[in-house]
Amino acid sequence: MKLVKHIANLGYGSRREVQWLFREGRITNAAGEVLYADDPLDHDDVRIDGEPLDPPPGLLLVLHKPTGYTCSTKDPGRVVFDLLPPRYRLRSPALSTVGRLDRDTSGLLLLTDDGQLLHRIIAPRSNLPKVYVATLADDLRGDEAALFASGTLLLDGEKTPLLPAQLDVLSPRSARLTLHEGRYHQVRRMFAAAGNHVAALHRERIGGLALGDLPAGHWHALDESARALLFATNAA
Ligand code: URA
């Protein structure tokens, strides 16, 4: 692939705009020598205004989604892509969220431009646990853990019962819930089925990958070892 197309695909501009960056001498190699649009592609050696390029396709990002942001690209309000550099919205292949979190849910959200990886993460056979902490409007009754673990709980409007899920009570009004599937508004609907209401919801882990101390609104690209951790579901 030509260097100009590669840089345009990373969202730095249309091909025409990127041609101008070349003409202006803003695209160089690491040694500061000006590059030309048809030079061979050596991703790691390219600089734009002295800065290395964004990661090439095959990107996997972890974002600490704050509440108030939606995972859609079309919502007129705040969207998770607003938390990334604007050019990340223009990349080809496109970056998309791996599943969704509700507007009012915070926590670990993955984004990728790799369709195969996305499917592997959400595929039932990968069986990646998703771990949430729910803060509840009312005290837990005491029967929720058994109800959620039963494998027989049928949510309103659904034909198949939920897979068994694990509930760990943290306080009278908060609990950690581990799911092995991802149905629409699943956590909120599960607690509604148990006569409660989720006041706040946070996802802290997917598979072996924890959000850790990444502050809300921040993100970073995952390297190979972090990706391996994602699929290492027995990790602590
Ligand atoms: N379950 C929910 O109800 N909401 C989310 O955002 C994720 C899981």
C-alpha cells in the first residue's frame, strides 16, 4: 500500500489532504528526512510533524467509559468516540465498540477495527466473563444469588432463560455480578426481575482484563500481552 493511502486510512485526512502534508514537508522519517507520497511504507519510521503515527490497523483499545456517553456513532449527544482523537472516527477499517454499555453505565469498554477479534471476544464459545458492580436503589432481599445462578431466570419478552450468573454481595445495596452472555440491558433487567432497581452500574472486567486504575474518560491501546490476558479467563 502507498504511504499516502496508509496515512489517509489512519484518519489524518483525505488522500488530497494527506498529499498536502507531504508537499508541506510535514511527513518525515524518524531521522527527520522528508518523505514522499509514493515512498515505501514503513509504519514505525514515519513521523507527522515529528509525532509517530497512530497504531496501524489491528487496533484494540480499552476505554474507561464515563456515564453520560453513548456507544452509538449517531447519537446527537456525547458519544464515546468524542473521548478519542477526532481522526480515530475516520479510520479505515472503522473502529467500533465491542458490544455496548448503556449511557448510564461506566467502566471497561473495548473498541477494535478487527472484525475477527471482535467476534472472538463476543462469541459465546469464548465464554468471556463480564464483571459488573451494581449499586442498587433498595436493599438486596437475599434470594438474588440463587435466582441469578439458577439458569432458569426468564427476562420479560425473552424466550430462552439466562445462563447462570454469579452474584457476590458487597453491601446491602451493592453487588458484583459476573455474566457469561450480554443481552440487552441485562444487568438492569435482572435486578428488575428481582424487584430492585440499578441506581449505578460499572463494568470492571472482561475476561482476564481489568480496568484497573485507568481514570474515567481515559483510554489506551492494548499490546499483545494485554490481549492474551483478555482471553485468559482464569486470571485473578
Ligand atoms: N447490562 C446493563 O443493563 N447495562 C449495561 O450497560 C451493561 C450490562
